[in-house]
Amino acid sequence: MAGQPKVRLPAHRTPTLRVVPMPADANQHGDIFGGWIMAQVDLAGGVAASQRSRGRVATVAVNSFLFKHPVFIGDVLSFYADIVRVGNTSMTINVEVYAQRNPADIEVVKVTEATLTFVATGADGRPRTVPPIED
């Protein structure tokens, strides 16, 4: 990506999820299916929401989803999930996805960003209150 500033993985942050897409996740041209990426974003967001709510969650909305660059077989994808809003029963999570490619001369590309809303649910599947943060 000549002429563009070098992208790096976010410093001082731990990915919520890391995964390598395989041939079964791609179309005939070697590009990874958008639906597969969406599923991984949902998993990463769900991990953050479940940890924050200390229990079960359900995705209730995909508020935004932007595919910035294609993802290829063999890319190492890092998913970073951040809680941006907590309501009574719901949480809004931003997920950023970076691809590391070309192992001989690693290139990092921000490939996707999304915002999702999750609701904390009880064993009965009904909404429950998100607990306050403990000090």
C-alpha cells in the first residue's frame, strides 16, 4: 500500500479474538466471505458484552458495519472490542478488525469496523439488568 501511512496493531491492547481464515471461508477468488467476518465480529463483541454483563447476552442490533479492505486466506485477524455504552440491560460494542499479512514483510491493514448492540439475558432468555462495575 504505497504512499499510505503504515498501520500497526493497537498498542497496549489485547485482542478479544484472533483467528486465521481458511479456504472453506473463502469464495473462488480467495476473498473471505463477508458473512464469515460478520460472524467473527459478533463473537468478539459477544465476548466483551458477556464479560461486562457477567453472563449470557444476545445480539439485538448491528448498528453499523464497514468492510474497508478484503480479507484473504491466511491473514491473521485480530478483533478488538470496546464497550462504548452501557444501559440498563443493553451494551453497545465497537469492534475493529486488523489483518496481518505477508509474513516475510508483515503488513497490517484495518479491514473492518462495526458497532453492535447486545442485551444481557437471564436463563429464561429475557432481558436482565447489567450489573454495575465493581471497584
